Amino acid sequence: MDVSQAVKQRSSTRAYLDKALAESDVRDWLNAAQRAPSGGNLQPWRVIALAGDAKQAVIDLAAAKLSENPRGEPTDRPIYPKHITDAQKAHRFAVGEGMYAKLGIPREDKASRLMWFSRNFRFFDAPLAVFFILDERVGHGQWAHTGMFMQTLALLAEERGWGTCMQECWGVLRPSLKAHFGLNEHEMVYCGMSVGYPDKDAVVNSLYTERADLAEFAELRGF
Ligand SMILES: Cc1cc2nc3c(=O)[nH]c(=O)nc-3n(C[C@H](O)[C@H](O)[C@H](O)COP(=O)(O)O)c2cc1C
């Protein structure tokens, strides 16, 4: 598979086949992504990859914590900033509505939407869950570079016939995950990622999100 194809076909996978990934394949995949660039080659990321009982323990933790408080735990690093532009709001609205339209869940049916969203906290039944760990003392650059690592993983997953869904929703459980993983005092969970073979028959996986036109995001000068 060439890179253009991997970029084009990658989309968030939110339903998976019940088919395990071999540990050796996961190691190979993580190693391959380690070629991702980072400023000063800091390689600021650390990952925790979970399968089987280790993954189930995190699902159980999430179920327990979210039953105490469905909003999760406070974080000073919310998923979205206070200010997002109107165009960004429109994109966000469109992706949510697009997904629930595929699933046939109307806006008024908040309970079903919430129920569906809670599948995030089961990794959408993916066989592999990956958590990205950052040292809280890093700067904005290192957060961005960790994103490059994540996207490299997502593209390498396509080549392997796997699908991925990045999951920042796990940020609502940062204190509990920190304790659960035994992170050091400076470390934090940034984001999760579900990984596995996509269920191609699942309607949710047919969502292919829109992107802004070139004219909206790019300015070409001097040509
Ligand atoms: C860092 C990051 C975090 C994300 N967190 C979630 C999440 O918690 N749950 C979810 O269903 N999708 C999540 N997404 C998926 C985005 O909604 C998705 O990438 C976007 O709508 C574009 O769709 P596509 O990935 O299918 O191209 C996340 C994406 C990124 C890059």
C-alpha cells in the first residue's frame, strides 16, 4: 500500500472484529512508528499497549468511575479549548450528526447517543488499546510531535489491514488512569487509541468525514 492510499483510506474505526492481534505484530508496528519525527529527536511519547485482561481491567475501571460520575474526573487539559471558531464548530457538529445519522439515532434521543458514546470506554470492542503518555512538563511542541507519532501509527495500521480510532475521551479519567498504570508524578495520559481489524459490515465504519476545501486552509504565495 502506498502512503497516499493509506492517508486516503484511514478513517476512525468504531467497530472491530473479535480477532486478536499477535504481540509480535504489535511490537513490530510500534517499532515501525518510532521513525516519526520530533523536534530535537526528543521522542517525547511513551505508550502503554493493552490486550486481554490488561485491557479489560481498564474497561472495568472506566465503568466503575463513570458510574460514580458520568462526566468523569476534572482535568486542566480539556479536549476542546474554550474558544473554537464558527467553522470549527460546524465541522464538529457535522461529524457528530454524520455519525448518529449513520447509526439512525436522532438528536432528541440523548439516552441512545450517550449509550453509543459510552462504547468509547470499551475501546469499541477492539482487541488492542494503546495509551499515549506524556511528561506534563513538556511544551506545546512535544504534544504536537506526539500527534505525529500517533498518525504514523494510524497509517502503518492501514498497511496491516487494521483500523484505529484515536480517543481523547479517555482524558476524563486522567487521575484514575495515572494511578492504575502507576505513572510517575510527572506523567499523564494524553490520549487512547483503539486498534484492530475493522468490522466492515458495521454501518458506523462507513462514515467518511468531510474536509475543508484547499482555499479554506491553504494560502499559496509566490508561484
Ligand atoms: C487526538 C484525537 C482524539 C480523538 N478522540 C476521539 C474520541 O475520543 N472518540 C471518538 O469517537 N473519536 C475521536 N477522534 C476521532 C475524530 O472525531 C476524527 O478523527 C474526526 O472526526 C475525523 O474523522 P476521521 O478520523 O474518520 O477522518 C479523535 C481524533 C483525534 C485526532
